[in-house]
Amino acid sequence: MADLNNIFPGGFVAKLAPSMDLADPVRAFTDECMKYGLDVTRGVIPDGEIHRVPHESSKRGAVDGWYVVHIDGRVPVGRIGCFKEPSFEVEWQANIGRELSFVERMEHKKWLDELRERLAREKAAAQEAAAEKAEDDVTNLADASAEHPYLQRKRVKPHGIKIDRAGKLVVPILNVDGQILSYQTIAADGSKLYLKGGKKAGGFYEIRGTKGVVMVSEGFATGASVNEATGYHVMVAFDAGNLTAVAKVARAMYPTAKIVMAADNDQFTTDNPGVKAAHEAASGIRGEVVYPTFSDDEVKDGKPTDWNDLLVLRGIDAVKEQIERVMAPITKSKGFEWVHIDDLQLTEIKWIIEDYIEEDSLVQVFGDPGGGKSFVAIDMACCIATGTPWHGHDVKQGAVFYIAGEGHNGLARRFKAWELGKGVATKGAPIFKSKCAAQLYDATSAALVGDTINDLVQLTGCQPAAIVIDTMARNMGGDENSTQDMNAFIQHIDTYLRQPYHCAVMIVHHSGTGDKDRGRGSSALKGAIDAEYKIQLDQSTKMIQLEAKKMKEAEMPPALNFSLTQVDLPIFDKHGEAVKGAYLTTVDISGLVKQANEKHVFLGKNQNIILKMLMEIEATNAKKVVAGDFPVIADWDTLREMARAKDVERNRFFEALNALIEKGLIHKDHNEVYGIVRNASESGETGQREERPK
């Protein structure tokens, strides 16, 4: 027979190594209980039974914590937990100084399985008993009066809740069948307790209203405030930990309704658990999230978080206004409709920038970091706001709203450089930049941005022609790889920014990590946009190319090439030197392409690369030569290094260079300096093979 002690790690029946936990397992387990906030000052009972004790988060008299510890087996084991939200369970195992043996692992697993079954049975029995008690209690209680001190302080109505003999409000917790599972009591001072052993998960209390929109709130006073301000149907979830479960119940009960989480804005905490839990709940049921916002003075004087706080501070009209700011654009649609094809109207495309940016469209401009995306966006924005033609293309003048997520100082310098370089005054032009980033996958944040735009429209009388979001990563707020978050982002842009003004919305985004020919993140964005442009910076020539990747309703426009031209800004560095800014200038290669086409010249891949390099360098250096002189472009060594960087092999380089000379498209002087031939008279000995450069 095989020696099992040599087969299994630690032996088949291993001896226990000496350890502190084994010397006094009860003391070790007690320390673990205290670590997780359980009050075990009266001592731990190691009998393998479940014991209820207070937790550090418990109200006075409540025993929300529990433990069970078993020390009679080969290895002492235990479990620690808390029923109070957010609930938790933790396993404990005595430290024996080694891994468990096979038999010990099997014993441990068996004990845990039995414990889970026992806990489930005890919890179900407790919930059943609590439900019976809750049914009896609530049935025999009187309706609460609006004169109750808590309701008076919260300025809300009772909405059918009860009052017990001690003067506490009683809010029933119901299931989908209308059965009472448990209840919550609310004292005059606002302290709250749940019926011991009662089930809360998935349970709710309903405040009746219009069921086209169902709002899910945390607390009763919050739900009452929302209902009284809007008339919408409300389901009270009692706390943030129960929001997801109640949201799923709401979707099942009201499948055609708009489900909206009326979240608490826990803005004074690290990660705002109220808003976070609401977004998690909404994401699984195609819902929305709305939460209250408060002024600096209100925040300074207290710590308001929920809709009832807003009602008490500003009144019921403020609650209605903030909720409808989010809900009105969503609910005003009549839903699914039909139109006969005879009623369809043929209209011409209405351009904001001719051939490139259409009215009432969603546009994406993407590229690598530092590749010139923002330069292109700023260039377009300034041209639209000032009515300046954009690189030879007419524009429709209108207001531009630039939502900037970062680089606010740098943007100021870029806008000024555009003004100085173009010689077009931006003072008084209707272009506005945000002071901070937005979180546009969040309906409340998107609606607030839309509200501030509307305020400026009313103040200035300037209708938005374009809204720029630079960059999406800084202004989204959600996970750009999540289809749900991306769909919410797109929907909110449409609902709160594009549709109210029929303007163009331009998203500045980063290239994909693996595929540089698409924007990063969920493909839901690619499907939603009307036009898409890739921005690419050539590191050798510093030329920026704009290339169309999608144009839904028109022909694909031609690629454009730009160079960054420096200009002195009216600010100075510590050395007294003028700080440099830059703006886009056009690199026009259309004439050369046309010239080649007219000659019916076929250009191979390497010939195209070399010709393009020469044109890029010419555009960069053109201002350095005297007007009328033939531009000096590049010597042979410079051109050869650039071609090598673009993976043009040495032999192929020579062949392509001589082919371009033969075709009359480039010029070579006796000192091996190359230039572009602008007309036939400049070609010199065109058609005769030049000696291959050495």
C-alpha cells in the first residue's frame, strides 16, 4: 500500500505544528472578531453554534453581527459576519504553520457546507417568523398623521405608512405579491430600525404616482419628496445596498416604464456611494440616474445629500426643477411613430464646415496623444465662431461651446496663437470654454451642462453651431470599453446637447491601442457617429494629416495636410523671451497630384512616399526663401534618411528617385539638392535619365 503521507502535501494525516492560534484558538478567534467590528467583550462561545452579537455599526440594542467557531476538529475554524448593510462574511482558520492536509481540507469544506446550510435555514426561519409578525403588527396599526414630528421636519406627507404605540412611524417592506416581509421604524428624531430577522433584500415600499416613470429612492422621505414634486411613481429601497435588487423588481413590474434612480448625492465621501450604487443599479435595467446638486453656500452651512435635503433648503419647486432638467428631454418624446414616404422631404445637406462637418451630427476626431487632435478641434472651433473659411471651405458661423477636460492653460495659448496667426480677432466671438470637465455618461451631469449652455444662449442670443468635447476620456465619466456606458454617453449627448440645438457635436478621442485606424473603446461609438476623422502626426516632417474614415450622408472628403506654424505670444518667459504658440496652416499638395494625373503618370508606392516627403518639407521651409525664388527643399542625405525612416529600401530609394526625375515631377541640381517641378519649363532635362546618386 502506498504511503499517503508521501503523496499528499503536508501528509495525509498531518501533525499540527505549534502555533499561537493552536495554543489558544478562542483568543485568536476573539481577536479576529474584534478586527471586523464585532462586540465580543462578553466572550466567545466555541460550541459550533451561531451567536448574534452587536456590530460597531449597529444601532443601540441591535445585534447585527454574528459568529460561529468550531475548535474540536483537527484545525479550529470559524466564520464571522454582519447582517447590516453592507453585509459581509469572513472565514477564519487557525494558523497551524503549514498548508492543510488532504483530510483537513475535506473536513474544513464539509464543515463550511453544513454551516452554510444551517445559516440559510436559520435565516429563512427568522424571515418567515418576522414576516408573520410584520403582517400582524402592520395590520393592527393606525395610519400615520402628517402632524408627526418627523414628517413635519421633513415637510412630506405620510403616504399610507403607519404609526405604532410608541409614536414611531412604521414603513412596511413589501414584495412583488404585496406581502409584508418586514418593516422599518422611524422615531421622531429620525433614528431608524428594522424588524429583527426580517427580510429586506428586494423588498420595497411604493408611493403611488404616474407609472410612465418609476423612481427608485433610498429612504422614505427622499421618495416622498420626489413623488410630491413630480407626481411620478416611487419605489423606496430603504438603503443603497438594496437599490440594485429593487431596480430589477421595478423593471419586472413595470417593463415599459422609464426606471430612474433618485440617488443620494453622498458628495462628502471618498467615492460617493449613493451615486455609485445608483449607477450600478441603473446599468442592469436600462435605467437613468438623477441626483440633487447644491450651491456652495448650502454645502458650507451643512452636509446636504438627498432630495429631501433639497426640498427643505429650497422648496418643492427646486426638487421638481432639478429632476425635470434630466427627465423632461427624455420623456417628451411620443415614442414610436410612423410617417408615409410621400411626406418625406428631400433637403440638401446643411454644412457647418463645407464637406466636413454637417449640422445636427455627431463627429469624432481621433488620434494618438500629442498628434494634433486639439489643434484641429481648436482650428475648426475658431473658424466656426468667427465665420472664417476653414482652409478653403466655407463655414456657417455660430456659437461654439468647448468642453475642455484638461490643459486649460495650454488651450488659452492655442486660442491666442490662432488669433494672432490668422489675423482674425476672437474678442467678442461667440466661443465659450468650460472651466472643468463634465461626466457625460451621467444624465444629471449631462443635463447640468445642457442647462448652462441654455443659460448662455438666453444671455447672448447666440445659438450653438458646434459643441466640442475634448477629450472623451476626460469628459465621459464611465468605462469607455463598456457598451452600456458608451450607449449612455451617446444618448446623453444626443438628448441634452445635440438635439435641443440641432448642432454638430465633435468628440476628440484617442486612437485604439491595437488598431490605430479607429477610436479607442466600445464600437458602439463608431456605429453612432456621422463622420469620423483620423489625425496623424508625421514625426519626421511634423506635418499633421486629417483623413476621413467615415461620412454617413455625403461623399468622403479628401485628406488635408497641415503644418504647425509658430507665432510669438504676448507673454514672456523668465528670460524675457516671448512664449511661442502655434496654429495650423495648410499644406496644399492638390496641384502636384493634379499635375501627375494630367500627365497620366503612374506613381509607385516608393515614388509616392518620396514625392510626399518633398512636398511636406517644401511647405515647412517655404517661408524661409525669398518670394519668387525656387524653394530649396532637401539635400540627398536628408532625403535618404527620411526615406529610410519610412522603410524604403536603399535600392528602391534610388529607383524611385530617378523615376520621379524622369517623369518630370522633381528637380535635381548639380549639388544634389532636390526640389519639386512646378511646370514643364522648370524640368530642365526632364525625360533623360540622371546618373544614380552616389
